[in-house]
Amino acid sequence: MSSSYGYFDDSNREYVITRPNTPRPWSNYIGNANFGGVITNNAAGYTFYRSAAQGKLTRYKFNAHAGELNGRYVYLRDQANGDFWSISWMPVKKPLAQFESTCRHGTGYTCIESTYGSIASEVTYFTPAGALYEVWRITVTNTGKQARHLKVFPCVEPQCNWSAEDDTKNLQYNQYISVTTGTQNLIDIGSNINMPEDPGHFENKDQARHTFFGLAGAKANAFDADLTTFLGTYGTYAAPEAVVQGRCSNSTASGDMPAAAFEIELQLAPGESKTFACVFGVGKAEVEGRVALQSMASTEQIDAALNTIKTETHQKLQSFEVQTPDAGFNSMLNTWAPYNCLMTFYWSRTASLVYAGERDGLGFRDTMQDMLGAMAIELDEAQRRIELLLTGQLANGGALPVVKPFAHTPGAMQEPDHYRADDCLWFFNAIPEFVRESGNIDFYKKVLPYADKGNDTVLAHMRRAMEFNFERCGAHGLPCGLHADWNDCLRLGESGESIFVAFQLRFALREYIDICERLSEPEEKEWATEKLKAYDTALAEHAWDGQWYLRAYRHDGLKFGSQENEEGSIFMNPQAWAIISGHADDERAAQSMQALRDKLSTEYGVMLCSPPYVKTDPKVALSVLFNPGMKENAGIFNHTQGWAVIAEAMLGHGDQAWQYFQASMPASYNDRADLREVEPYVVCQSTHSQYSPRFGAGRVSWLSGSATWNYHAATQYILGIRPDYDGLRIAPCLPSHWPEVSISRTFRGKRFDITIRNGSGQPKIVCNGQSLPSNLISMELAEASNQILVTL
């Protein structure tokens, strides 16, 4: 599958960009759960440690035009004529008729190659496993017939202060705190070095800190560690003064703004190549910097570290592999969808080309959902993350809106000034998923503290989550929306009621009953069963609007998502969740999903609501602040697309489920990149709907619930491969035009190679030659390696 900009290289698990002038910068991630970086196809981006808000190490101009971005740039200069360029097309931007460029975004690395004037150059960016530094592996080759005299200038722009907000706004402070020193292969960038270190308090921005920029495998003629000297007073990254003049001047900064750049001289015979590396990371140059340089002293060490990253990540992705008739679906499911989920799991909503560090820590409800997409990839880390968030729940059953791993003290946290209605109800998606994946049913009995006081078993934490909502119900006996109910733009009032959260609560009761039965907790099961009976009566009476489900009631009884509303008369969430929760009977399920198809479905995805808000008072629906057809104001919110897919699959509508999935699948737009604009290999948060003049354009790539829910819907509902308490359940709902699919799934240390032959009806399953009485492959029956044939 190719386009005018790039293609999927499935064999290497890469997306290859063959034209650098993409409609928008197309990005990737390097690093691990502690030290990471965002990098575009033109080497723009930034590096961060632990938090993009409190540990942002390099600058990036978030609101800048694509031609004005900071990055990890490597310049080359021909000493014979003074001509210069960058390995990436930007920022120098040589004419594309003379400049050939390829970018390979991979799983934990990005490689940018270019050829200009008979010089081939390549830079690969990655972070070694567990390291707190990144590596730039640089190779320069003379492909011509004449000897060449070149200079190479790698550079990065560090922040004065690691605090993203302080470095951006508090100039009267931060331009007096930097001190840089350097040698021909190692630069130290100090921040607040006159203050004591305070490593136990990460959020203390006024402590002494250091980063380093080093050179391995080559020796520099000189360096620059002062930004104004390197760029020139009126210079730019398109033409830094040091590169234009062909020399650095060993400048250092004392106050003002730091930089880190080297001047490296290369004499290359025809056909000769030279390889060296830069390292940038956390710590003092003479301590952590020296260790990093020793670790990357040879090309063999660098290549081994890079291969380890590829191998380890690819092994994680091999937990679920597919082969279907749709090439784009294969590319997404085998590499980019799970990798997208993994990065979202690592960084929640804190660090991307859009998230500028304003969201610090782990958003509670976002992160609980993110778990679903990473469970089979990072099971141990998922358990730690679930336990962390469980300790972010307060004893009253509500949750801290944000949990900061670097500043969280269970048992001593203060109660927040507001609560969101949906936060802890996501327990019932993530925790059972973890137990089913791991087989560790005793996890429900584990005792963990609350955020503020006391402790309880995981099961009791889950009950408190439901009680929190039951204790906060409105006039119709349905849960209040509180400060927000997933949609932050609905203004329900503290006593207004959310139908979406009501269906979440029903889903929670159903899961809780199942768990209690498995744990032999009859009293708990009885409590939840009685709650469910009474609750279903309230839902049946008050959630239905005649042809579809309501979205909410405001505190004064005003309906949202009703035929009575001129604007926002139908919402997507309650239609899908009425089915996901198990509440809707056959008649209402058919009616509500037909209404969704008729009123919300578009060729580019399902709108969140319709019609858009234009005249409504923002005190009623704050979404009116968005332009019509964008985000919560009748935009296509890709977070919810997976819910529509799940609901249709649960109803047995394979073709409709596939249509919804394909409409939001990034690879569907690989040949229409000028329409979609954002990356065709990872999901985006939202798409402009038919009410917008940008209909079909995507925005906010990488970090969103879209990653988890679309992957979850594809793997567990279209393909139907679901972990269960007692084994692996197979319940596919394939599109009718797929005759056969093959799936390999690693589950609890065992391998399952599954072939599904499509048809209509209930699946017939043969496991290792033995016909099964149901669609569950029990772990007692499973061997180390299993051959499964499913015939529909």
C-alpha cells in the first residue's frame, strides 16, 4: 500500500516516508516509560524525562509553523564552496529536485536518510533500553568520484529550566540560571547550579540539574554552548551563523540561553563512510555523560543497542499478529495500533506535538482506559499502573483527577475540589481485563490503600466506585454528571444525570456480579444483583427518548440528546453503551443503532452528536465554543469509534462494524493523506465532520483513547479473540467479504495459531484436532502450542 508520501514496510515494522513535505509534521516516539522523545519526519521535536511538564529537557515551539520548529538537527557543510544543508529536509529546506530524503519511523527509533550533492547521510535516533539518554547514530558517505572536505554540526537547544511553563513564561527568572561548559566531545548544560539538588522532589523546579550532550566515535574541532553564538543574533535554524561561517567558537552560556553543538571535520575519499554518534541525556557531563559515551564508544555498541530496542519491541508486538484480506488492517494490527497503544500507555496525554506539558501526570480516566490497549504487551507494567491508580481512589469512592507517579503519596493525598462521574467506573474495563489476561484472580483480594485514608481489597475498591455513583444520583435515580461525565463540555450541574455514566454503572454491576460469583462472595453478588434489578427499571423508564437513548438530564430537567432538542438532538455514546452494558433489548438496540447510522454516521466516522451547537447557551453546552463539526461540537471523536464497532459486533453486524472501523482506521487514508493530513499510521483524537469545511481532516495524533478503543474493538470484537478467566474465548464478527483470517496470539505463555473460515452462524471450533463444545479454549486443554480452526 503506497501513497504520494509513504508506505508501510511490514517486514521491518516501519512506516517509510518518501517525501519530506508531508501535509503536517508526521511524528514518532523514542524512549521508554521514564525518558522519551517526540521526533518528526524532519527531525523536529523534543526530549523529556518523567514528565513533559516538569522534566522537559529541550525546547519545542508548539504553536509555530512547521518551518520554524526546534529539533534534533544535524547540518553538513561543503568546505570547498560553503554550501550547507541538513540531513533532514528541514530546517535548511533544500530544493526537492536536488535533495532526496527518506524517513523510516520504527518502533522506538526514527531513521532519516538523505542524498545531496553526492553526499549520502543518515541519522538514526533512539534511546537504549533503560537508558536516560538518547543516541543519534550519524553516518556520512561520499558517493561521488572526488574527495570531499565536509564539516558536520549536530545541535540541540536545551531548556533553561526543566519546567515547561517556567521556561516558556518566566523569562525574568530563567534567563539568569543556565551555565554551560564544554570540551571537544562533551558539553554540560546546568540549570540552577547554585541551588542544592533535590532529587526526592521532582516537582521542585528550582533545584540544581544537569543534562549533557556528547560526541562518541569522532573528535570535534570546537563546540558552541551558547544559543545566540551558534545561531547568530538574527540567525535561524535554517541558517545558523556557526554553520554559515563553518566554525564553532567554544562559546559557553552564563545566563541567557544554552545550546549544545559540535563542529566535526570530515575528509572523505570517494566511496568512504564515517560513522559516529551524539548522546543527549540526564546527568552531569563528567559523570553520567562519560558513562553514556563509553557505552556508545563504538559502532558495534551502538548497533547492538539499536538492535536490542527493535528486538524487544517486536517481541512485545508479536503477542498478537494477524493476516487478513485487508493490507492496511494488517499493517495497523501487527505494528502500529499496538505500538500506538504502548506509547499512549507510557505517556497518557502529556507529551506530543500537541500536548505541551499542560497535562502533568496521569489523567485518571484516560489512563484506566489506556490500559486495555497495552495489557497483552506490558502486563507487569499494567499491573503496577492499575495499582497506582487504585491508590488514586479516595475512601469515598471518587478519584483524584490526575495521579502523578513522581508526587503521589497514598494515604496522605488531599481531597480534590471536584469529582468526575466516570473516573472510577473505568475500573470495570481495566481490572477484569488484567485478571483475564494474567489469570491472577487473587488480584481481586489484594489490599491497597486509598489516596486519602484507609485501605481495602481491590474488590472493595471496585464496590466503593459503584457506591460513589449510587450515592450521587438525581431525580430519576440515575448517576449525576458531577464536574464532568467523560464529555467535559456538557454542563449538567452537580445534580444533573448522565445516561452514559448510567450505562457504565450498569456495565460495572454486571462485571461485579460475575467476579463475585467466581470468588464465591454470595452476599456481594446478592447486593449487586438487587441493585441491578432496580436500576434496570429506572434505565428502561428514563433513558429512552422514543427512537434512541438520551444523553443526559440537566439539574433542572432539561434533556440532552433528545428529539426535543434543536441542537445536539442525538449523541453517539449512549446508543453504543446501551448495548455494551447489556441493557438494551433487541427492539431498542435495533432502533438506537439505526438512529446512529442514519443521523451520526459519515464516510469518515461516526459523529459524537448532531446537529452541532450554534445557538445554545454555553452554560448549557460548552461545546458551542468549538466550531461546528469539530471535537465535541458534532465532530468525529475517534475515541468513540471503537464503541460503535463493539456495539455492532455484539449485535452480529460484521459488515457494519467493519465499515465503522475502516472509516477511522489511519491506514485507510494512506492514499488520501492530503485529506487526512495527520499520520496515516496512528490514530488521531478527532476528525472534522461534515459540518466543518475541513471534513475528513484529522487532528491530535498519537495520545488519545482512540488508540486503545480502536485496537480493543479490532482484536476482541471484529477478530473476536478475547482473554477470559478460564481461557481464551473466540467470538469473531468478520465482514462478509473476508473469506479467511489467520491470527497468532500469545496468552499466558502459550501460543495459539488460529484460522477463522468465514460464513454465517455460530462458530465451530477445533483445538488441536478436538472439537470444542463452546467457543472457550480452556487453559487446562491448551498446550504450549495450539492449532485452532474456527469455522463460521
